[in-house]
Amino acid sequence: MSNGLPMSVPSPGLPPRIRIHEVGARDGLQNEKTVVPTEVKAEFIHRLAGAGLTTIEATSFVHPKWVPQLADAEQLFPQLRDISGACLPVLVPNARGLERALDLGARRIAVFGSATESFAKANLNRTVDESLAMFEPVVDQARTAGMHVRGYLSMCFGDPWEGPVPVAQVISVARRLMDLGCDELSLGDTIGVATPGHVSALLTGLEQAGVATQSIGVHFHDTYGQALSNTLTALRHGVTTVDASAGGLGGCPYAKSATGNLATEDLVWMLEGLGIETGVDLGRLTATSVWMAGQLGRPSPSRTVKALSHQEQ
């Protein structure tokens, strides 16, 4: 390993290329106890784009009362207009959020649903049915405006209040979310309890229910150290979109047992070793996470960042 990369040994049955959906700037920073300055967020996103990431979730148009860390969406988004070669999706919770995103020229949005009633109430203050009804006009309007729409589905494997979530229940809500007109579905293991067999069962069930694997992304948390093994299982099923967070930033503010997202560097290290293309420069990405850790005043939890940067722990 002379060049900071693993030896590449391809494994049969895996996709040749993966698109990483980078969530650090939104999902990561929304959980910070202190508000990160807008200029730091803008530089973070520029550095991520410079490292070769082509999808970088920029911010959220949620009411500032609920997520004060992202209250500067209107100030941040115009500072990203000079980024070329990268899509900058934004999260919108409702029609007002979509209106704000459209006013700023956003071209890709995401809505955030739940597979369980408990989390829908905690996160959206609505039932699953009510939240899907709220999303319907948002997705319709976004599609009419020519926008790409991603549907996040959280609690796909376990819920802190309800425990294990039945696969059939997740498939039912996922199918309804896609039927609203979403282009893409991101399956969230919000509290990190999934294991490979569970991942395989859900992806098989979704395919049987008519949700194309090509439209699915996976979003694993590393609470129990399972994120990479779960990701590899998803790749073997043909999934080619993987959510990850630079430096392992983030968790979920409404699920206290949720720890960090899968670190983008850890994902890239595995994919490089498998000979799977990502377009990401691991050295530049690691340097970006080290820089961001400095801004936040603590080391990155990513093992690859630690190994490549020799940062003090």
C-alpha cells in the first residue's frame, strides 16, 4: 500500500461502478451541537466536489425551529453555484420547503418518510398515511418542475420504539412512496441494526414487489459495525447507489440510539479494493475530512481517515 490505496482484487458479481450519495454536509452537520458557519459549510461542499463526489446533499429546507443547524439554507445555496460536475440535492419536508428550494434554483430534492408509525410521529408529527399524503403534492409539483425526487425511507430494519420492523411492512410503505412518483428510494438503517441476511431479504422482497433495484440506494449506520458488510450485500443484489458521510459525520437527532453514518472513506477503501469505480480521490477526501474535523474540534471517527492521516486520537 504505497499510494494510500488497497490492492485491487475484483470479486465476481459486483457492479463495475458505484455512485456515492454524499450526505455529510446535510445529514452529518444537522446533528452538530453548535452551528457550523455558512462559509465553512460552503468550503466543505466545494472540497467534497473537488475530491470527485458527484452527488452531494447540500442542505435541508426544514423549518429552522426543528433543525437550527441548517437554518442558513438560503445563504448557503447561492454560494454553491460555481460547483460544476456535481448534483446538489436538498431535503424538503413539505410544500413550503419545496417553494424555498425552487426559489433558489435547486434541481434535485428529497422527501423523508418513515416505515414505522412511531418514528413518523417523532420526526414528522404525523402518521405514515398522513406523511405520504403530505408528500404527494410536493412530489407532483417537483416532477412538474422537472426536478429529480429521492424518497428517503427511515427505520427500514429496526425502530428504537417498536423494535424489529417486519420486511413486509417496509415493502408496503416503500411501494407507496415510489408510487407517489419518486425517482429513487433510499433505504435507511437509521439505528444501525441491519445484518446482511436482513438486507438481502428486504432487497429481494422489494424487487418482487416491482421496485427496481436500479432505483434503490442504501443508507447504513455503523452502530454495530455492520455498515460495510450490509453495503457489500446490497452491491451483490445489484444496488449501485450508496449513501455515505465524509469522515463518518452524523446520526439522527430523533433517534437517540443512532450513531454515525457509514464513513465515505471507509466505503471508498472497500470499493477501491474490489476494483469498483467511484471517481473519488481518496487522498483528497481524507484531507477534507481531516480539515472538517479540525473545524468541529474533534477527530474523525472514520477508521480509514485515522489510518491514512495518522491523526491524533
